[in-house]
Amino acid sequence: MKPQPLNPTHKRMVREKKTITCMIDLYCKNHHKTTGVLCLECQQFREYAFLRLDKCPFQDKKSVCGKCKIQCYKPDMRQQARKIMSYSGPRLLLHHPGLALCHIWDKRRKAPMLDKKQ
């Protein structure tokens, strides 16, 4: 697979950021009792997730991060992501059905591989 030019403004990446934001918002609102503003922990996680998405070598060809062969999240952040996704994933269907369906569709994509040369 050829390396993709990084394009964090691609519509697929924008949708991915919107999905993760909605999931973090749901999680923070119900676990940290925030209203309208994320707590510091969730805000830092969101910034970290956005940074990882911006640097993703697969960009618009990617599956969901949980299926990726690279696993670029640090172990503690990966654990935080699992916690947020397992809580927010099922609830996303009620709050943001369009994003949830797109996320489910993206899960069906095969995880791409990097060339050995990279």
C-alpha cells in the first residue's frame, strides 16, 4: 500500500473526529456529570485522539482505530478509549444515529497494512 498524504481535512477524517467527539461528550456528561463543557481528563483525551487521527498513515482508507494493526495509542490512552467506546458506542445509536451507522459501516472495512518499506 502506498503511503497516503496526510489530509486531516478529508471528509472521512472530519467525520471520524465528529464521531469521537460525540462519544467523548456522552461519556463525560454521564460519568463526570458535566454539562456543555468537557472535564479536563476528557478534553485531554479528545486532543490526543485528534492528534492520532491527524497523524494516521491510512487517513480516509482506515477502518476504525480498534481494528488497526498499528495501534498508535499509548496503552493508558488505549484503555481510556476502550472505556469510552464501550459506554458510548451503543448509546450513540440513540443520540447520533447517522454517525453511529457510519461507524458501524467503517468497522466492516478491512484494516489496511503499511508497506514493509516504511
